[in-house]
Amino acid sequence: MGLTSNSTGRGAVDRGIDIAKSGSSARIIALAGNPNVGKSTVFNALTGMNQHTGNWAGKTVANAQGTFATQQEQYILVDLPGTYSLMAHSAEEEAARNFICFGDADAVAVLCDATCLERNLNLVLQTLEITDRVIVCVNLMDEAERKGISLNLSAISERLGVPVVGISARKKKSIAKLTAQMDKMMSGQTCTKPMKIRYTKGIEEAIALLEPVVAEEFPGLLKPRWISLKLLEGDEQLIREIEKNIGYPVFCSQQVFEALERAKSLLYENGITSDNFKDNVVASLVLAAEEICMDTVVSEKSDYNAADRRADRILTGKWVGYPLMILLLLGIFWLTIVGANYPSQLLSAGLFRLGDFLREIFASLGAPEWLNGLIVDGAYKVLAWVVSVMLPPMAIFFPLFTLLEDSGYLPRVAYNLDKPFKRCCACGKQALTMAMGFGCNAAGVVGCRIIDSPRERLIAILTNNFVPCNGRFPMILNIITIFFLGTACGGFSSILSALILTGFILLGIAMTFAVSKLLSKTILKGVPSSFTLELPPYRRPQFGKVIVRSIFDRTLFVLGRAAAVAAPTGLLIWILANVTVGDLSILRHITDFLDPFGRLLGLDGVILAAFILGIPANEIIIPIIIMTYLCEGSLLEMESLTQLHELLTANGWTIITAINVILFSLFHWPCSTTLMTIKKESGSLKWTFAAFIIPTIVGMGLCFLVNLIGSLFV
Amino acid sequence: MKLERTLCDVRPGQKVKIKQVNHCGSIRRRLLDIGLVNGTVVECVGKSPCGDPSAFLIRGAVIAIRSEDCCKISVFDEPG
């Protein structure tokens, strides 16, 4: 869940792999590897681009690229999606393979996990079939050592026929080994003789027949042996890509067509059908990997991951698994509430004092009153609110959540929740996309690519908005603090508000399940598809890095985005509130118009208007509400949450209003960025509209109900 | 006739050898990709709190597989 300027907001809308060569001399290195091997860590260490590393499959949702230089060369590093194979079974595998085939990379660095090298070699061997210029980079050597696994890298390198370097990406120094090897390869000091995979007799005979013809027909395209293999397999996707490259249909060539026919009948004679061809190929690859690792990878302790299994027995245990999940969520919320309360008050007091000071300066400069109002009461005040209200909770919540993510706990959440998701005919990996949604719903929607089945992916996309993103999270937190915590900050009341917050989040999760089920039974009918999920080893989070990274990458970035929207919106609101048409301000016209409908939902016109104006960024909803109330009432000094409470109750807010605002912020239309991303990911306006209307209906329905029930009692 | 033993029947802590993966389509390829070819030794390392999916140690990595999918993977008992 890399929440950086590249993965959230507009950046979340993926643009495919386009390489902008900075200088014509720059070398392109593709970075391939299985999920969870630390590709992003290597990528960050090399390029210094602040892309966060998640500990689960499919983290690289958009293809990242960055540049770096050694003393010898300029490099462009392309981070390919994490894949187990290059057989193009999924969109990610297809993207990775197409880049390796046709991306003009000067070399491919395949990153492997030293703690399970054998499995990783499958990808290495497949890459070797496509290109000779491969560097195998075995990461997590330190972890392997700790687990008592010793690797004879030079023997492995000899068997593979390409250079193999061992690194520990978390230690920056060891990365130098990789760059040194890249330099060597670029300068031609390394010659590679990749090993050939021996397939079964029938396949080898068929390849031998086809290979010379392919070599003659498509000279210099890709390795003829590999193209032959893929033609025999009938890989249509690759044939399309080749045709794109050579510019005419592959089977235009009579020779290729005839040779393929003969080769296929040869296969048939050897008892290899199109059904078991791929099995044969995969089995040969797996066995080759096994052979390479035999006596080069030695594990001293047979129970090297006993600690992980013990942790799993607790964290995914029958009785404690679920309670622990909820407790963790509760704990994070509690720490956020307790920790954010005081700094938030301090910040807002400071910023509003600065506002008064600004006003005085404006006055002493003889600025007209309207300018003063526009800049200080409009733009500045909304900005100050966004900063003081959002910064403290985010600065606490994000690092905490990132620690959880780094430790490897999140895949266990998906593992624990798979059965309930399966009941709803959805996929357990949806839990991971929901976790991404806590950061940013747009990133969560892009993250849905980790779900293989298109139907289940669409369900995950449509329901992602039920998890409050960082834009809505502080808003919910604030209202809870104001209306439930009160002014006191005792230990008990903060636990109480953490409980309330957890309750609302659980409601959101319950709604995700309900809507997923409903969708599966109606417009997205289907049965749950298959599911495999890797549970990576637990890793001790890198505390220092996590804190720095989550504050700079996430907190400041998200705050920056909110502020960029907040200031102009503040201006707009001030203008709307101060330009009158007839007797009333434009804003008043709008809110009066929306008021009856808002009342029906237990809200009011102002709140509804704020939610509509908040489409570009949900962060600004509360500031808009406050601004609007302030413009219409007497100008209050909003220095603390107590005063905010007074302002809201003065404008008719009750506990019912507060509940409804929280409900509506949890369930309403997604922000514009998320909608754009959904359009891009689903490729259809219909589903984008569904993503807009489903949460809206849910939210309006719930608010209406709560209002109805509330009016019976109050 | 005695029913064939599948990965479904494997309790946590037990080790078995893969006999045949009987899936078709993309899941078959995915299972093969993670190394579930004939003869691979697999150990069940745990179950999800709801009893499904189960986690298996396959060629050094822990992979969770749903019971529906396990039932189509026939296995031999691994002696010892």
C-alpha cells in the first residue's frame, strides 16, 4: 500500500509501462521477482524514490520506475509487478513478461528470496529462456542465515550460467554488490551462458523441428527456442505481441505454419496433448529448480520457521484469531485518539492565533475588509482546520498501521477472513484491498488487481469505499471525540470513543460483506473462484524507517493534497457565503434548497452541501460545514473542540445528527479520484456509476432509518 | 471402494506427497507455479480460525489453499 504521490490520487490511475529515457545513454534494468521478496526495498534503496514496501503479494500496483547512477553508468530501473511465473496467467504476469520480451531492457535483475530459493528459481528459469542478460539477485541473505540456511551462490551461478549475487536489501551497503554486477554486465565483462531447461523427449523433438524455421523467419526477435516453445503451447497472447512487433501475422509465413503443424503431430505421437503440454513444461521447470538447489542450498535446522508457526498458531488461532484482530484495531484507534487529542488542540490554538495576527497585518496594511475575509476567513481558516484536525491523527495512525503492514500481519487478516468472504462468494484478498482503503480508496481500488477473478475483483472495487480512507477517518474521529468523548480526556472516555470508532469501522466491514453477498446474488452472480495466498514470514518492522517513511510519504503527502483542495474551497465558500442574490447569500440559497432533503436524512442542508462540495477531497467536509455555520452566525474563535461542539449544537446538531454524519461519511459516494480510478480499472461507466450509487443508497437508507428511530425517542 | 486421499484430509502437522493436481484452467497453472507438481512433499501447518482455508508449507513457502481446491489434489502418505 504505497501511499505516495505516485500511488494515490491521480497517480493511482495506472499508465502502463512507459519508459522515458532521460538520456539516450541510460541503461534500462528490469527488476523482476516473486511477491514478498523485497523488490520495493531494493527499488527504493537504488533509486531513492520513496515507494513504500508492503509485505504482501501484488504490492506494486502501478509500475514504478526510477533512475540511479553508478560511477560508470546511468540506469533506469523498472519495477515489474511481483509474479511467480511468466506464463501470462494474470494481467501482472502479462505485463512483466511483455516488458522482459519487448521492453528493450539492457538486463533483467531477478530478485529471489534466499529463504525459499527453490520456488523463486521457477521465475529465474523462465526469464533465462527469454533473455541471456539476467542477473540473479538473492535477497534476504541475512534472514536465511538466521534461519540456518546456507547457500552456495557460486555453485548456483555455475549451474544457471548467469551471475548470482547475494544481498540483504535492508542493509544499504550490500546493494552495492548488485550495482557492481550491473556495471560489469553493461561493460561486457560478464558473459552469460544460461542453462537450457531439458523438457521431455517429445517436446524436445518438436522444438528441434520448429526452432530453425523460427530462427530464419523472425531473426533477432527473441530466442527462437523460446518462441518455438510458446508456439507449441499455443500462447495466443504472445503471438499477438510478436505480431505487434513484426507488423504482420505470424502465420503469414507458410514455413512456420507447416513446421508448427508437423511439430504438433510429433507431440501428439509422443502422447503430449495441448492439455498436458503446459504441465510437462511446468514440471520440467520445477524439477530443474529442485536439481539446482540440491546440495547448493543446505538447511541446518529443519524447524527454521518454528517461531513463525508459533505466531501463526496464536494470530490465526481458532479462538483468539478474530478477537485479536479486533483488539489490534481497537488498540490502534485508542492510541490515535489519545495521542491526537492534545496536539490537535495545541495546533488549532496556535494556528488561529496566527490567523488573528494575519488579520491585524491585513488591517494595518489598509486592505479592504472583503480581501481580509476572502484570505483569512476563507482560505486560511479552512486550511488551518484541515491541518490541525487531520495532522495529529494521521501522524499517529499511519505509522502504527505501517508497522502492522511491515510485520507481515495483514496477509494473516486475509487468511482469517477468507471463509466469511467465501460465504459472500468473494475473495479473501479483498481484506487486503480494504486495508489499502484505510490509506486511500483510490489506491485500494487499484490494489484490487491482486484478485484474479474479474467478478470478485469488481465486487472488491465496488465495496472498497465502505472502508473510511484517511480523508474521512479524522472526520469520523473528530465527531466521535466531540459528541461522545466530551471535553474530558480521561482514560475511560478515550477507551469508550475508541470502542465507538471500532464499532463504526466494524459496521463498515459488515456492510462490505452484506453488499458483496448482495452483489454476488444479483448483478454479479457467480460462485467463489479458487484462491491461493502466500503467508510470508513475519519480519521485525524497521521502526525508524517506518516512522520517517509514513510521516513523509503518507501524512505530509495526504495533508498536502487536502490543503491544496482546502484553500481554494475556502475561497469559494467565502465567496458563495458573501455574494448575495436577492436577500440571501448564494450559499444560503443552496443550503436552503438542500435542507428539506437533508432533514429527511437527519442531516441538514449545510452538511449535505459540504458532502457534495467535498467530492474532490473528503478531508474538507468538516471545514466546509464549520465555515458555512461561521459565515452565517457570529464569528466565533474556534480554538478547541469544546467550542466546535458549541457551534454545532447551536446549529441544531444532536447526537442523532452526529451519528448520521458519521454514517454518511462512512457510506456515501467515493471522491472524484476514486471514481476516476474505478472508471479506469473497470473500464466501464456502468460500474463507475454503480460504485457511486451503491454506497449512496446504503448511506441514505441508514441515515433515514436512524433519523426515523431517533425521532421516536427524542 | 476406498476414497482417494486428498490434501483436504491432511491435518495440521502431517506431511504428504502430491500425487496429482486435478484442477483445470488458471487455478491448475497457479498451483503448479507455486510448485505443486507430482512428488512434491507438502506439510499442513495450520488452519484458518474458521477451519478453512488451510496453510501448507510448499517448497519453503507457506501458502493458503481453500478446502474446495484441496479436495481436487490427490496425495500419497509420506512415510515418516
